Amino acid sequence: MDHALHSALLGAAAGAAGTTALNALTYVDMAARGRPASSTPETTVERLSEVAHVPIPDDEQTRENRVSGVGPLTGQLAGVGVGALLGLARAAGWRPAIGVSTAVAYGAVTAAVLERLDPR
């Protein structure tokens, strides 16, 4: 297998694992503190729909259900996508310390989500 593809796949797997761990911790926190789910995933989908000029079809209830279903996928895609990009960066020779790559991954995912919510 091509080295870059292999690195991208490993990065995507790491991104998926990190996203899964974050989701699990979020659900534990929600259960422990009795707090509601975040509305950020749904807000992200609504904003992406506006920016891309792609309406979310159907009646109000079905549309809300679609947004609720697609919302969490945006986090998964961001985690897997950033992981794949970091894997490609490693294949190109970028080898920072674990703390640096973690900070870059966190910053990239956060920036991607915030950019979709409030583009400037």
C-alpha cells in the first residue's frame, strides 16, 4: 500500500478513536451532571445548509429529525478528516511531539466547526 495512503488511513482511524472517546466522555458527563445534549451539532448542520445553499427537505418535524441525525455525523467527519490530514502530514515528514499534534488536531477540528458557525 502507498505510504501516504497508509498514513492517511492510520490517521483517520486515530481520529475515529479520538472522536469516539470524546463522545463517550460527553455522554458520561451528561449522565453524571444531568445536563442536556449540546445543540452545536444541529447548529452546525443548519449553518452548513445555509452556506452551501442546500436546503434540508421535508415537513418541520421530519426536517428536525434529519438535522438531529446528521448533526453528530459532522463531529465524526471532522475527527476522521483531521486525523487523515494529520496522517498525511506525518507521511510528508512532519513529526511533532504528541502534545503538539494533539493541540493541532484539537485546534483544527474546533476551527472547522467555528468557521462553519460564524464565517468572517
